[in-house]
Amino acid sequence: MGRPLPRSPFLNSRFGAAVEEFGIALKKSSSIVHRGNKGTSREESLRQFFRERIPKAFAVVEGEVVDLVGSVSPQLDLMFYNQSINFALNADQSSILPAEALLASVEVKTTLSKNEIEKSVIAAKKLRQLRPFDRTLGGVDVGDAPQKVNIARYYHCLFAYGSDLSEKDWMKREAERIRSICGSEHLIDSVYVLNRGLLNISANVGRLEDDHGGAISNFYFSILNFIQRENGRRAETPFYRYMAHASRAWSKLN
């Protein structure tokens, strides 16, 4: 994801006010998610948070991703995919997606710390090693050329309810900590910490949270924009190739 474009100066005041009200509503809803309902995990609450706000064509589930060569992703708290053209298989109260169907993912953390980031980086490396369409996963610079529809891209994020760093210069210090652990690899695209702000790791920019929920709005729209754009350029999932030895199961009728 590149640097966010500035809001158009030609938007009328009513639309601008509606955008701010949307951000405030997101911030309030996320605070409810933070407290959580009795018997409901924070991960499930966040999944429901997105289910109620993304277009009906898309679904959000928990589970794993498998590719054509049998590699499996780590457990992902939120997996976004287009349910109008793809489906997830259910196993042990979790879901399994083919690698070609996954568009974006979110890992949920209670508190962001050095140890938790290190675990997230290990998981992200495993995710990035998947081979949708039996090809290496694309990066942020793949482009939208028609001949590259078989090169899939993933948008992978962290959502944390808090950070063990103090609020003083939090954004800069958090970004430095994440970069020091990730190195130069493209592993995590963005990190949102509730009531703190959003770090766009790919673009090396950040935004502190404000009274209007500006940072969480950016987090929401960055995921929405990516899944819509990536879905539009992604080739169809080759479900038939996931049937093991399908050719051996057929026999002539006469």
C-alpha cells in the first residue's frame, strides 16, 4: 500500500461530517469490542465488527490457508475472502481457505510487546511462504497488469488492544521496534493499536488516533480498499486442482 492520498478539497461539508461520524462510530464500536461480551472472545468480537461493516460479497472467518503444494498458514484470527465466488471448508470449529481465495488477514493481540511482535513475524513469514496458483506470493509492487492475475497479493495486519510502550513518542518507537524485528522483509502491512493509532508499515507512515476515529477509519478503509482491488484482479480459484488424484477416480462407462 502506498502513501494515502489526501481527502479531496471539493467534498461538501455534509459528506465530510458523515465521514467523521463514521469514524466516531467505529471508535465507539471498537471500545465495546475491547470490553467484549460475556462468553465471546475478542477475536470473535472483532470478526463481527468487520462482518457488520464490509460489503455483503465478502466474508470474515477464523482459520487456516492451504496451498496447492500442501503448505499451511498459521492460524489466522480474521481471514477476508469473496464469499460470492469462493467458500471456506469447516473443520473443528475453524475454517480452511484455499490460498487463492484469501485476500487479507488480521492477527489480534491483547498487548503489543517485543515478544508478541516476534511471534507475529514468525507467523507472517509462514503466511508469506504460501504459493497461491503455485507461484510465489506477490509483493506491494506487483502492479495490476492483466498478465499478473495469477500472482496473488495478501494484506496482513495486526490489531492490538494495547501496547506495553508508554504513550510518549509511541508511534515512532513502535514503528522502530517493528522494523527492527521484521528487517527489510515485507511481512506486516499495517498495525493498529486501539486508541493509540495506525502504522502503515509498507508506506512508512503513521497516524495517531483522534476524537473522530481517524486512525481506525484509515485501518478499516485500507483493508476494504485492498480486498476490493485485489479481488478485481485475482484469477478464479482452481478448486479442481485441490482434489487429490482426481484423474484416477474416473473410469470409463463402457
